[in-house]
Amino acid sequence: MTLPKIAYLTGEYPRASDTFIQREVANLRALGHEVLTCSIRTTGAEHLVGPEQREEHARTFKVLDAVRNPKTTLKAHWRWMKTPGRYLSALGLAWRTAPKGIKGRLYNLIYFVEAGVLADKLADEGVTHLHNHIAKASCTVAMLAGELSGLRWSFTIHGPDIFFEPHHWRIDEKAARAAFVSCISHFCRSQLMCFADAQHWHKLHIVHCGVDPSRYAPKPVRTGLRALFVGRLAGVKGVPILIDAVARLATTYPDLTLRLVGDGPDRKALEAEVAKRGLQDRIVFLGYKSQAEVAEELAQTDVFVLPSFAEGVPVVLMEAMASQVPVLTTRIAGVPELVEDGASGRLVPPGDVDAFAKALDALLSDADLRQAYGAAGRAKVVAEYDAAQEARWLSELIVAYGEGRLVPHLRPSEEAMS
């Protein structure tokens, strides 16, 4: 059976913070799909932290770079103007779904121009299905490209920020027009159901983001007191809660250290706070790291900490659990679908530094508890968050909807996953 040729689209690809998309692409290719990766913008050099990112960056079609060539843009749109009814329908869709105001209309017209160029490229490449990650601007481009060319398309919706502005990004219209929608969790699916018409709920499936468990060698016996955070250094991640917790426990655990992997707009302020508290020797800012470097950090970690205020289902938690590292995080969104409090990790209320510090204290003081949580966490990831298994499920959806078959279940059967 020849599998359909797929295009993948997102706003920036590849990014150091979105390695799960790279894994999904790699696994689809391993299944036999030819996958053309596309990015609206050119990724910044700070995200090309490993060989995987650099290789993907080199082979990715950059939409805005192509749009900047007037001949390319005019040629692409002339192609679609030859079917004026479809062209005007797509232009009307861009106008109707634009956010309010002149700026919103202008942006959607820009997305329409981008969509024409993208659709032209995909037609030349023989792509039969377009899949988008992150249901914002790039998904608008995907929707308009589908309307222009008739190309079948789908998207993965993550959250949480998309659900802060659902009407702005018209996720109702996108859910209606997509062949199907991949939701990363039951919670995410329920949030989309708030806005999507009930007649489309049947095509909202759950496809987990995943990891390669074999990449993370479990090392259950750890003797140090090292905590690790991996994520964007932005307000939503709650890093000040973490710094406060480490400060509270400094006397109890003289050897406690915290390593932060990632970067972002709050880095300077967080570094200043660490210096103000005299914690420079305990808290280290490492910047972005490659997948291999993150795996090595996890291999040396005693507790993984993520005090976020809003999340989807963090892939970094899956990576930590696959490494058999106990996790401490917050009870929000789809996180409880991954982490079972008191079994595979600890969940505390978001923003509660007392609860966070108390839970961290309990983990640091009990090596047997850490080992038990770590073993249960790895078992959970292997069973339900294996990237290869999730790619097979996504491939099944793409093939089925391409053949005009409806898929009646939210998740694959146990037989399909084995």
C-alpha cells in the first residue's frame, strides 16, 4: 500500500521547544509517508541547537521567503485564478474569518497570499494531505490553502493559549472545514467542543504528543539532590514559584541545586531574582539545549519540576517520566491525564508555593518514593505516549479520511497500538 504524501506546516519549524513535531514527522517518514515540512517563518538560529534541527531546517520550505519573490507569488495566484469560483470563495473565507478591525482584515489577506504560494508548492510536489500544528495563523494559512486548491487538510490543536482567544482564531470554522482534528488530550478536545458545532465532534480525535522512550535510559538509582526545569522562561511557566521553593529548602538541603534549560523573555528578570536571593551557586541557567543534551541532563536529575500556570500536556514531563525521573508539577488542563498524583508523580495547585515546596521536600527526602514514582511514570509513557505508536494512529486517521472513511473512536484500539 502506497501511503499518501503529506506536508507539515507550522509557524516556525523546527524549533528547540517543539521537538515533538520533529519526532512526529520522523515517525511518519519511518512508516513510509513522504513528508514535506513547511514553515511560515524562517526559524531563528537560537533554535537550531542540534543536528536534528539543522537538518530539518535545511530541507524545510519557508513560505514567507517564497512570498517575497514577486514572480513566485504572481505565478502561484495566477494558477488558482484559473478557477475563479474557488479563488473568490477562498478570498471570501479570508475576509469572513478575519479578526475584527482593519489590522485583522489585513493580516488575513496576507495569510491568503501565503496560502496561494503554499498551495502552489504542495500541488507541484504532489502532496495529497496537509497537516498543521498550532491552530493559530499557520492554521489559517492551511485552511485557506485547502479552500484555494481543494487539498485535504487537518490540524493538531494544543492549547492552552488558543483557548484564550478562540473567536479571534476561528477555531470553530477550522474544526468545521478540516478533514479531522488531532487533539492532544481529552481536556483539549473538550475545550474545542465548547466552540465547534456538535455535528463535527465525531472527527475530533485524540493523538498524544509523544517521545521515544528508548532515547531516555532509565537510571533509577540517583544519589544527588538535583532538580531540573525544562521550558520557556516566560510568565506562564511559574518559575518564580520554583525559585521561592528552592530558597525555602536551601537550609534543609545544603546540596540542593536547580538547573533550568530554556530561554525566553523573563530570563534576565529571573537571573536578577536569583542573584538578589544569593542563590547563584544553586540555580544555573543553561539556555536552550539539544534533545541529546536534555536527555543527558535528565539522566543526572533527581526530581523534575514544572510549576506552570497553563499548559497543554507538556512533552518535557513525558521526557522526564521516560527517564524514570519523578515529576512535580501542577494540576492543570490535561496534565492529570499524564501524571497520576501519588502514583507516577506529584500534582499541586498552580501558584501555591507552600504546596509546591512541601511536595518538593517530600520528594527530596525519600529516595524510595522517587524511585517508585519514576518507575510508574516510565510505564505510563511507554504505554500511552510513545511517539511511534501515536504516529501510527495519526497515519491511520490520514489514510482513513483520505479514503472517505469515518473513524468512530477517539483513540486507537489496543490491537492497533500493539
